[in-house]
Amino acid sequence: MIRYGWTKVTLLYDTNLNLKLLQPILQHTAAASSGFIINLKQLKPEEDEDYRGVLKEIVANEGENIVLSCDLEILFTVLNQAQQIGIVTGKQNWILTNLDAHTADLSPFKYDYTNFTLFRLIDPGNPFVYRILGEIVEEEIRMGRSLDFVDFSGGLKLDAALIYDGVHLLAAALGQLSNVQELQLQSLSCEDSSTQFWKHGSSIVNYMRATILPGITGPIRFDSYGQRTDFQLEVLQLLEEHGVVKVGNWVEGDGFNITGYHLESKPEPSTINPMFNKSLTVTTIFNDPYTMLKEDTKLLVGNERYEGFIPDMVHILSTILQFNYTLRIVEDGQYGSYDANTGRWNGMIGEVLTGEADMVVADLSITTSRAAAVEFSMPWMNLGISIIYQKPKKAAPSLLSFMLPFSDGVWIAMLAAFILVAFLTFFIGRFSPNEWFNPNFCILEPKEVETQWTFCNSVWHTVGALMQQGTEFCPVALSTRFLVGVFYFFTLIIVSSYTANLAASLTAEMLERPIENAEDLAKQTEIKYGVVYCGSTCNFFKTSTFNTYSTMWKFMSDNKDEVMVGSNKEGVEKVEAGGYAFMMEDAGIQYIVERRCSLAQIGGNLDTKGYGIATRPGSGFKDLLDSAILKMQENGDFHKLKNKWWKQKRGGGQCLQSASASVTKLDLANLGGIFLVTLLGCGLAGLVCILELIWGCYQDSQEFGTPWGFEIKQRIEFAYRCSSFGRKGRMASMRYKNESRMTSEGLSESSIDEPPKTGGVKRRNSYHIHYPGW
């Protein structure tokens, strides 16, 4: 609109979403001069998709500049009705904002000399898009599926293209992450309101942000906020002779670049793959296990002289892209850095820029300065700085190792459960009428009864249950049996869990781990640590603003002579000597720990970077290499090569990492259920005891003709009238007919309440013993 110099415009939209797409226009015009006029109309059909009423209002307002934002399904209908009422003529200018508008049939309108401006995200003239589209069409035809999502004039429809690019981006991120760490699946519920999340999720998001892929919708790049960047739209116009044609580009940040009308022809086969049947020179550098001289008794020449990850990778690339190649080793032995004095690049980067080599395939890091000089493919390996240190040693056994199966919280909870059950057994045993019995069965009418649940017996019985040994006495009443039964179940679970976890903890290898990550390393001073002086890792710590890394850099710079080394080999040897940790790229660490069994990688990566293939700017190789790398990732070629050269060849597999048993202490989260069952059992046992007391008092009330409340009071005093927890505490007096009570040992006559007299019950002259429940 700015380029065309419009001062009056009609905005047409159908849904709120399409109105939102027009919001930047409204914001711009609000900030513009007051002379800018906007006529905003919503496409509301009167009946059967009839939009003529709204369109006639445009005619009445003499609208000539129209911006149409609507769904593709109604686009043709709206334009057809607009043509019928006379606003698709040479006087009108239309801008169609739908990025799939070029897929609609616009041929009926190309003879009206109306200026239609459209936009397209997919460039069908791009060799990469052309090839991918051909593969998709062939696959769908072979599978017998519909091709509704394909527009043969402009490629895929936008939604299908974005889904295609999105899935490939996710696949590439998963492949890169799987090369660094093992992915573990986790079941998550979308309906769960908890804060559960997949532990690999943030890593996958970071890899997706850092990954650069060729896509059907253009190069896929994201900024740090996850927003798509560096994309462009093709500007299209509807012409009478050729229909919809490209007339320019709109680039993010640069705006319009109108190049004028030119016909786009489909690329010739020779331009689709400029590497086809070419003989290319590939420069690389010696570095185990990427490129090495082959060990053979025969005299080898040409590419046969070399072996390793890089030669195998180049061979697969040549098979996919169908080119011939010659491997050469860089003459000066450098990766490539810029010399400000000479204004030239050395190393492999310099050889590519001077034309001595066509591409660099090596463990070459993608950096900002290098990317400004050459074109890099998408990363074929992602890695980062990590720590190599001596493998953790076996720790000395602890005298209290028998307590390892349970956490401190479980031990405390077990003690609390033991005390609770012991006291509850004691009180219920004295409270329940069914636990009092005749101590001498030779006397039919005893003067005294007793209970077996003294405090000592209650505690001892609980100990016997916990140790699964039992005691010589058992509960009689239902309440005490229920309580003891629940505690038996509690003991069964606890002892089983303890035995299983104790066996595992005693056989597991307990390791001493002085450091587990960079934070541990920065907090201590006993273990020295360093990097290769003036290398890329050194520069990472030097320029880092993260507190932990800044602290580590201060330590290393203050002790430069002691901790800095001249090469990775020197650093690894210093680690083997002891008392020293070395930081280098994790791919090199993984190669070393497979061959030096006393060393191990500590913690995760401190940063993220990638290795890419460098080519001359304008060579046209980048998109093809990106596509081939993506195909190798999908086929698992990189994973196979890494296993081959890291774990199998050249001494790999000497240090097979046996999975050391690690035992986790059982916490309350694991055993909380059994404690809950025990508490519920204690509560239910108390409830049953109360019911037994009420029923027993009711029977006494009926037999002796006394009030129910009086019997309950007497029974409670009968249970807890004791001077100690010895024999006197477990003996209680029996009731007599002659309106008085015999007393138990140590109790006075006056301390027994006289029951109130009630009628209706005839008493015998002899004494009477009542055994509730017998």
C-alpha cells in the first residue's frame, strides 16, 4: 500500500482471524496523516454465500483500492460476485492476502485488466522445492492417495508445506539430540494439571532453534525467541497472457524488491543438481577418528589411503548427490582463521576460497567469522564443551549401610507407627470387655479377673510382630485382633521392602563422585582444571558472562602456567596423572573414554555448536548438501558411522560401560500407602473397641438392672483403676449381689460407687460373675 501510494483503501475480511491479520494496516494508518481513509467491511453473506450486499457498498463509496483477507474456500465466490457488480475492472486494484490465493482459479478475471497483487511463500522454481515436490507426488501416486494438497502450478499448499517443514525440523532435532544423549520415552497426559514435563523437551526446543534447514517454504531459521526469521514472499500479479506470474520479492527487514515481469520456467535437469557427475576436491585434516591414515601392508594411493568418519561420510554424500571426489589433506594443517595482516584466510577455509578445493568436510566448527567468508551446510554433528576426569572410584562401605534401604523419613515414620500401635494395643486391651478373663479356670466364680495387655506385654507383642517372631499370647477381642492384623500387614510390606532394597544396596557399587558438573568444579579448589590455551574452548570461558564460567575463567587465568595445556593430548595425560580435570569437546571425550578406561565424561555439555560442510559462496552446493545431510540423518547413517569409529574401530569398545547398580532409598512417597492403611486400621480398631464396650455395658445393664450410663462409667473405671503397670494393674474386682463390690488388690471399699437400685431384677444370694461375650 505504501509503495502504490494509496490514501484511500477498503479492507474486506470474513472472520475475526483474518481481521487480526489486517491489524498492522490499521495501526499504521492510525499513526499516519489524517488524510488516510479506511473503509472496513466484513463479508457477511445474506443467503447462500451471497456477498453482493457488502460489495455494493464498495461501489457506492467508489472504492478503487481493495485489500481482501478471506479464506481460500470463498475467495473465488467473492471475486466472481465482485466481477458481476462491476468492481473487477481496470479501475480497481486488489491485494489478496491469502498465501494460497495463487492456487485458486483466477483465469476468469485476467481479461478484466484489473491489477491483482498476490503473495506466495513457496518458490516452485527452487531446485530443492522442485525435487522434493516431485518425490512427494511420486510417493502419493505410488500409494494411491489423493493429491488435493498439491498445486501443480505453485507447489504444495501452504499448510501442507509448513507441516512438511515442521516435521523434518523436529526429526532433525531428534536425530541431533540422540547423537548426544539417549532419549528415554515418558508417558505424559495432556489432561493432567500437574507440572510434569518430558526431560528432553527443552533440549529438543533448543536444537530446533539452533538448526538451519532447507525447506519447501524457504530456509528454516529461528531467532532466540523461536520466531521464524530470514524468510521472503514472492510478489505475484495476474496477467492476461500468462496468468499469475512473479514480479518481485518481499524480504523480511528489506521490504519490496520489484524486479518486473519475467516468465519462470521449470529448471532443467542440469541445473537441478550442479554437482551431478562432477569431479570435486574435498579438503580435510588429520584428527582421530574423523580422518586417519589407513593401516595396511599394501601401498595405497588416492582415496584408499584414508579412513575414518569423514571418508565414509563423503562416500555416502557422493552416492546421494552423484558426484566424484578426491580427498586431500590441508597443507598447512590448520582449520582456518583470518589473518588481519595479510587479509587472507589460512587452512581449509583458505583452500576453498582460493579454489584449491571445492568443499571442506572435516570437524570444522561453524562460527560467525567463518560463516561470513564461506557458505556452511546445516550442522551434521552437534556437540559442546564437556569435562573429562578420572572415573569415580568405589567408596568404602559404611558401618550404617544397613540403614540405606530406607530414607530418614521412613525410619522416623516406622518408629512413630511402632509406638502408636504399642500404646493403642495397651489401651484397647484394657478398654475392651472381651480381653478380661478368669485367671484360674478351676474356680467357676472367681473374685478377680485379669487382662494380658500390660504395657510391657503390649510393647513386646508389637516387637514380636515387627520381627515376625510372634509371642506366647494372642488377642481375643475383635478390636485387638483387627489392630494386630493390620500391623501384621504393615510388617509384611515393610520387611519385604527392606529385604529387597537391602540386598540391592549391599551388592550395588557405591562410588565416590567428587564432582558431577561444572558448578561442583567451580566451588572447590582441591581439583585443578583447565583448557587448551588460546583455543576455542578457552575463548568460550573468556567471553562467557555466566557466573559459574566467569569464576572458572578467573581461576584458570590466575593459574595459567599450572592449569593451561598446549593440546588435548597433553590435557588428557594430565587428567590420568590425577588431581586435574580437563575441558574439551564432548565428541573427543567420548572417543577417549572408549579407549582409556580410567577416564570418564563428567556432567553434560556447557555449550552447543555444530560441524558443517564449507563451500565457496555462490557455488550452489549448499541446498543440495543440506538435503543430503537431512537424508543421512533420516536413514541413521550418522549414528552408524559414530558407532563404527567411536566404539568399534581402532581400539573402541575396550571400556564397555557396565551399568553400575544404583539404589535409591525408599521414601515416604513409596511407602506412604502402608502407613495410611495402618492409621486407618488403628482408627477402625478403636471404633470396634468402643462398640464392644457399649454392647458389654448394655448386657450388664440388662442383667443387673442398672442404668446404661452407670455401667459405662463403671467399666471405664474398672479398666483403668490401676496403681502401676504390674500385676495389680491387670487384676480387677468382680461384682457381687449384696449391693457391694469386692475390691481388687490395693483398692479400698469406699472407692467403688454403689449402683443405683432399679426394679424388675431379682438378685441371687450368691455372687455372680459376668463374662461379656462368653
